[in-house]
Amino acid sequence: MTMTTKEDREDRRRAQREGVAALEASGALDDLYARIDAGEVQLEGKDGQIQQLIKAGLERGLQAELTEHVGYDKGSAEAPAFPNSRNGSFSKEVSTSAGDVELAIPRDRDGTFTPMLVPKGSRRLSGLDDMIISLYAGGMTVRDIEHHLVSTVGTEISRETISKITDEVLAWQQRPLDSFYPVIYLDAIMVKIRDGAHVRNKAAHIAVGVDMDGIKHVLGIWIQATEGAKFWAGVCAQLANRGVKDVLIVCCDGLTGFPEAIEATWPESTVQTCVVHLIRAAMRFVSYKDRKAVAAALKPVYQAADADAARAALDEFSASPLGKGNPNTVRVFEDAWTKFIPFLAFPPMLRRVIYTTNAIESLNYQLRKVTKNRGHFPSDDAAVKLLWLAICNIEDKRARDRAKEKGRPRGAKRNAEGRLVEGQVTTNWKQALAQLAIAYPDRINPYL
């Protein structure tokens, strides 16, 4: 544990101690302490003091809302002068993070009062919804969450209700998108999903788009239900329907049917094979003793000045003893050649932006930690929900860590990590954007 973390914890403890000391000094806790000593007060659980405080606080807030609505305080002698008036209350049970609480909801004579603290039709406070979503994002199943709420806070919520709460996340998958993305990265993570009586491995494809400001956004998550062009045609059609009119470059890993779907949706877009994936595939059958030599021999291919120089470098490697001893390495490059060479037409700064999907791979590494504990998912939608919530959870945790270190002296050691993907700024984006504007002036200038 670092010293800075200990200081943060000590600051929080000090603030808590000072808060309790202030309450004790005011005498506000004297009666409560006396009742606790006498065994008359139960703090937690059903009808405990915490639940009573929540009830009192909510009911006081509701009365304040009604006062603002009708225009006068409860019991005011001026009440007859106002056109609307108070009209008693009705009982309503709501679920909270501390358990179920029975509330007296005030109402008005005209029936026009709409409370904000406890909205009409709502049987849960937003804090409980947040708790459910957080538990789901942590990898718990709907059944696990149902049991957890009953055993910890005494609140019974059906699996159907829990599922509906998490269903709200799917609206993210339908949100409108920008009309133009200079670069989109696409990569996949394998997840286990129940399909009838069997559990199958399916690819969850994650798309990350870079907007005109160089900021990365997760555009969507799609579970591959069918093979090849049909699936990718559906993905591209959904992106187009959500507002994406044009994409300059799509970096992916040689997905079957994807280039055809891109060409049908955005005819002028370039599909670029991830060079890092290509190198890994080329090295897969190389013996351990030759790996360093082969890796060094391949550098002139993917670092070539242009496609002709890359072809010459590959032919030279193929004719060498090292190349003849590793024909599969040559074959991998030749099979992917047409989708490998587009990035060689760009200057170095832009190549660094588009040659790899590593940005998503680091995200996938974190997501695998969540899916590994989960086992398998009951449906495709459940997998999409958990993956997106897990992304939010990761980004929120990192944001909290950065907030703790905010305000520290310049030069002080910082341990908080930056954004993983969502909201991350692409390195050297200004220079890359300038090079894109030169390469695609007609398509990029309208969005500058």
C-alpha cells in the first residue's frame, strides 16, 4: 500500500470523526445513545433506526414539495386564500437500499401534485436501482442479486423487475451517433452464452469510434449470431441508422464478410487489417529459437515506406533460409496482403493511430476478468448489458481514483490510471487529423 493511499484514507477518517464530533457536541445524539444503551433502538434491519430516518427524511421532503406546489405551509391560516389545498395522504411502500419503507405520500385537492422524490408509479428509490445495476456490472446474475437484496437489506424484488432495471442499459445501444468518424476500431471477446440446451462460445464484437476531437467512444457491442457478411451487414446498417454517414478507416482483424458490408454501407471507406494481429498470426508457427530472428526480419515489411517496398521486403524474407523454414509466416502476410497495405500509404503519425486495435484489446483484458467469474450468460442481451455496465464500472472506478489525487502538489507521485477507452483522447491526434485532411480533403473538410 502506498503512502498516498494511506493519506487519502486518513483524510476520510478524519472527516468522519469531525462530523460525528460535531453531532455529539450539539447534543443531537444524546437521546439516541441513551436509547441504544437501554436496548430500545435497533439501528439496522426491518423497522430499524436507519429505515425510520429514511422514512422521516423522505416524508419531510415530500411535504416540502407539496408546500411549494400549493403555495402555503401545512397548518397555515392563509390556506383558504389559495385555489389548491392539501388533501391528506396515502400509504405507499417503496424499496430502498436499506430495505422496504412505508411512506405517507401527501396529495392535493386538484390531483395535480407530482412528487419528485418518489415519482408516481415508482416502487423503488433510484439508489436501489443504482445498487442493482452496480451488482450486475460486477458480474452477479439476476438470481444472485435477488438473493443478495433479500439477505442483506430485506427487500424482495422479483427477477423480472431486476431484469427490467438492467434492460434500461440497452437504450445505450440505440443512442444516436455522430455523422462522421475518421477511425473505427473493431475487436472481439469470446463469451459463453446459453443457446437452448447448450452453452456456446460466441464473439462479442466491440466497436470504438474516434470522433473529430480525437476522443474515443464505445459505439456498440454486438453478439455474432450468424457468420460472415449477413451479420456484418446488420451491424453496419444499425450504425448507419443511428446516424453514421461516413467512416474513413476501419481497423479490424480480417473478419469474414466485413469488407463487403463496409463497401455496401460506406463505399469509400478503407478496411485496414490490424497489423499487430497479423504479426501474431504470422509468428504462431515459428519455433521459439527463431522467434527473435523472424520478428526482426518482418520489420522491413510492416515498416516499409510504401506497398512496393513492403512487397520487396516480403519476397526477400520468403527467399531467405529463415523464410523457407517458416512458409506459414509468409502465407499469413500474402493471404492478408490487400487488407494489410492500405496503411502503408499514410505518413508515420497516422500509421500509429490506425495500425492496431490495441485500444480495445486492453479493454477486453479487463472485461475478461468480469466474464470469467460470470460463467455463461442466459442470452445475447444479457451479455451486451453486462459488458457495457462493466465498461462503465471500470471508467467510474478510474475516475474516482483520479479525483482522490486531484490537487496534489506538482511532481507528487500519482497512481491513478487514465481512461481505459470511453472518453480517452487519442495520442498525437492533431497531427494525425492534419494528415487525414490532406489524404481525404473532400470527405473530412465538411466536418472540420
